[in-house]
Amino acid sequence: MICLTFVWTVAFFFSELLQCIPLSVNWSGFGSLYGQCLNVNMMIIAQAWSDVAMNIIILALPIVKVCLPSQSWYKLLTQPRSLSYNYPWGGS
């Protein structure tokens, strides 16, 4: 997941950096030089939606560890001490 986040960051960094050709249009403005730029609104929307998707994936990663018990379901249900002693303090 760290690699995916790094690749996502680098890709959007360079897409923002190289959105106009020639590059001098980025700092001199549209009136002084002739050039072409990408659709900035679509880039922002793509970045926002992909950021939301990445955040949902990152937040969903620990759910598997939290939802699965450390012991079998049979052992949890047949031994009342395991539920009352382990889970209030984080489980074992």
C-alpha cells in the first residue's frame, strides 16, 4: 500500500507539473505565451476521487484484524471467561 501511495503521489505531482506545454506557460500566464494546457478541472476531479478511494482502502485495511477474533468462535462461545477477560483489554 505504501508503494501504491508513493506511485499515486508521484504521478499526480508530475501531471500537475507538466500540465502546460511549454512549461513557461505555468508561471508566465496564458496571455503572454502560446501554449496548450490539460483540462485542469478534470485533473482535480480525478485526483479527488482517487484520493477518496485510496483513503477508503487505507481505512479498510485494519478491519480484517479487528473483526477476526484471536481465538476460534467455538472457544469464544463455550468459555465465558475468554470473552469477559480478554476483549475488554484488547484481546489476546
